[in-house]
Amino acid sequence: MVSEKEIKFITYWELEREQRAKFSNKLLSGIPMSFLFGLPILLSITVVYLFFPEWYTKISNLPKGILPTIFLAVILSMLFFSYFRMQYKWEMNEQLYQELKSKQKKEVTS
């Protein structure tokens, strides 16, 4: 028997699934969580580079021009995480939707 909560999910997902399947929606929906992981990395690099420049040059043998490359790599990682996290959530919701629809169909035919 399909519960009321499952029926609510089916109606919700039927309305939302097409819009949430778009690339831009997945990317924008996942950005807050990716910022939660990427922003501390960017801030720590910035703080070390700006407030402790002597320490930064003594510890690393990297040229000074590497900072933009590091920032670009972290931002690209954040975008990658953002999209694929939401893609995973979409696929999980879609799988649950398909399972509930088949369960509902079996219930109706019985």
C-alpha cells in the first residue's frame, strides 16, 4: 500500500523533475554546499598569502604567480562538486519516483 507521504512525493516529483533535470538548475542549486567546502580553502590561502608573505615564500618553492592557478583549481572543483552532488540527488529522487510509481501501478492492477 502506498502511504500518503509517498503519494505527496510522487505529485511533488512529477511537478519538479523536468525543471530539476536542467544543467543550470543543478549547478546553481548545488553552489551553496560547494561554497561550504571551498570557501575555507580559498580564505586560508588568501590569509596566508596576504598576512604572512615571508612565511609563504620560505615554506614553498612555488613562484608567486601560482596563486591565480590555485584559485581557479579550487573554483573549478567547487563547480564540479556542485553539479555532481545535485545530479546524484536528482538520480536518487528519480529512482524513488520510479519505484513508487511501479508500486502504485501494481496496487491499482491488483
